[in-house]
Amino acid sequence: MALPALLFFAFFGGVPLVGVVLLSFTQWDGIGAISWLGIGNWTSVLADPVMWKAMGLTFGIMVFSWAVQTPLALLLGVFTAGTQKYRAFLAVLYFLPLLMSAAAISIAFKALLDPNFGLAATLGIPILVQNWLGSPTLVLFVVIFVLSWMYVPFHSLIYQGGARQIPKTMYEAASIDGAGTVRQFFSITLPQLKHTIITSSTLMVVGSMTTFDLIWILTAGGPGNATRVLAVDMYLRGFRANEMGPASVIAVLIVLIGLLLAQLLQRLGGKDKTSSQMEGM
């Protein structure tokens, strides 16, 4: 039964990955002949301070976006898991960003944040009239904010599904024992959502490693190299500098780091990571 899925993955995932690994040991400008270079690309990329800065930026955006997205998505997901009608209405509003593409969101925020013709300048709010995308410091906060605004609804949907799987009898028993809403959240909801949090965090971490379109449209890696994350660095080397070998090295690094982080997060689930959350299990 799993054979068709395995063949599909091998053809569209495994074969391209092997090709990228082989390409990382070659010299190619994307047009001419491919020549074998050995480990030259790896030594040059690993010795390049630009790559290490890009990796630091990638991890920084990953950590801070996770710190912003996780509590917001968790609270929204648990809130919208309620059966009240007004919560269902609010859930529709919360999930609207899921209907928009990263390109549309980036273009919209780029226009809104324009210091001359943006929202703050139009409304006449001087404190918000900043060069948000031109300051090396402010632009990082903008990227984290836009990433969070875009992906919080998706992760809220994951937490909403997880919260609805928690047996209501657990809350009823806690209420009888005198536990309030806050106590129930920390004693029942959070422990029961342990594996959901790990799954959501894995998606956030892997997604942060591969984020390209949103950052590219917002800043194109600038100002300077302030937002030149690994995915942007890979694109600039491969399709601007026509250095497919070094770009492939960075692609392999992204895959390896993503797999390692995903494996570490899954191990946090313990030996019972596939066990049921249902009562008595």
C-alpha cells in the first residue's frame, strides 16, 4: 500500500536531492558544461563569512518567530476550539491570512510600511513613520512580524484540532475538584497538546529554514546583507552569480540542518510520541 507513495517520493524528492548533492561537487554556471571540482565548493562556502552570517540570521529568525508564533497560535487554537458561535465567527477572521499567498502578503506589507506613502504616513502618525525596510535593525522585526502574521493562523488550526481531541470529561473532573480555567489550561490542555506542540514546532523550524519568497519580495536580502538568510544566499549564488556548485552546497546544508532539527524535536516527544491522547491511553 505504501509503495506508490514511496515511488512518488523517490522520484520527486530523492532523485533531485541526489542530483543537488552531486552538483555540490562540481563547477557549473547553469548553462555550460559541468566539470568535476571535488570538495572545492564545500571548503570555499564553509570558509565564507557571508554564509555563516546567513546561517546566524536564519537561526535568529527561526528562534524569535517560534517564540512569537507558538504562544499566539496555541492560545488562538484553544480559544477557537470552543463551541460558542461567536468563536466560530472569529475563527473565520483569524484564518483569513491562510487564503493569501506569500507574494501577495509581502507586496501588501511593503506598501503599508513605505515611509512616504504607507499607512502611517497617510494617517499622520509620526512615531510609525520609520524606514522599516531600510534599517538593518528594524527590518528583522518586520520580517519576524510578517512571518508570524502569515503563519499563526495555520498553526492555530493545528492546535484547534488538537484541543478538540481532549476528552471533555477531564475538564469536568477538574471543575468538580475546583480547578479554574487557568489551572485547567496549564494542568490539562498544555500536557495533552504536548505532541501537537512538537509537530507545530517542527513545521515552524523547517519552514524557517526554507523561507525565501516572503523575504525576497520584502527586502531582497537587504539592506546590505541584513536579511540574507540561507535560502536567499543560495538564490543569489546560484541565479545571480551563476555559481550552481556553491548554491548546491547551501541547499544540502539546509536539508541536513532541517532534518537534524526535526529529528531532535521529534525525540522530545519521548517513546510514546505516537500514543493516543484519548482518555485512559
